[in-house]
Amino acid sequence: MAKPKVSEARAKLIWGRIWEAASSYYEGKVTQRLIATDSELSYQLVTKWKKGLSMPSPETLERLADKYSVSLAWLSGQDVDQQQGEFERFSDISSRAFSIAKEMVEALLPNGTQDQYFQIIERAMGLVLEGRDSAEVRGILFEEVRQMKRDG
């Protein structure tokens, strides 16, 4: 299987947000090793995030967002507030959007790039935040992901 392509700019944005969230959590005493421990991954992989050569998986971002008490949307690079606020509501919404996006990617775009995956997650979040039900979100994403696949 081909290695997913990584947008260096997006990877560095996400790394910056991980570092900012961890710095706040650890009151400025953060290290890459602490982030590796929190993400349950190797120091070497975290170093690749820092260099923009790789990005954390959506599951890892979700784990870190929970650990550092920041929103998954913010940590994954979206232009939203950092703090969760109305945590239960957002948690439910983000979990539903993440689950639907993951389902669509696994079914329709298994060899897609990380950028495509994050794009689908962002779109799912937007649709769920608009108040659309899960079936409607799936239908819209199904068509959009099929188009994305055709466009290459």
C-alpha cells in the first residue's frame, strides 16, 4: 500500500497546536517525549510530526484532544476556538462526525491521503454542526467522497 501524502504546512499547523495544547497542560514544561507518551507512540514518530514529515492519525488526535482538554476540531487544524465549552455537546457531535467520516473513508477511499481524510472529517463536522442527522451526513459525504475519488 502506498504511503499517504502529507501536506507539510498542515502537518506543521497540527504539530504547533499539539505543542501549544501540551504546553498549556504541562504549564510550559512539555517535551516531545511527554507528547510521545501521551499519544502512546514512539518518540521517533513524534519527531516526524515536528518536522512536518508525518501527521498523527485521527485516533491519536482524539486521544490528545481528550488528554489536553482541547477540541478535536481545533487540534486537527480547523479554525475554531481551542477550549471545548459545552463539552458534552461537542464531544457527542465530534464523535458522531468522526465515526461517519471514518466509515466513509474506509468504505470509499481506503488509500486516500491524510489531507483527504482530514478534509472529510472537517466536512462531516460542519454538516453535524448544521444540525443534520447522521443519515443525511452519510448521504452527502457519500456523494462528495465518490466525487473526490473520481477527481483523484
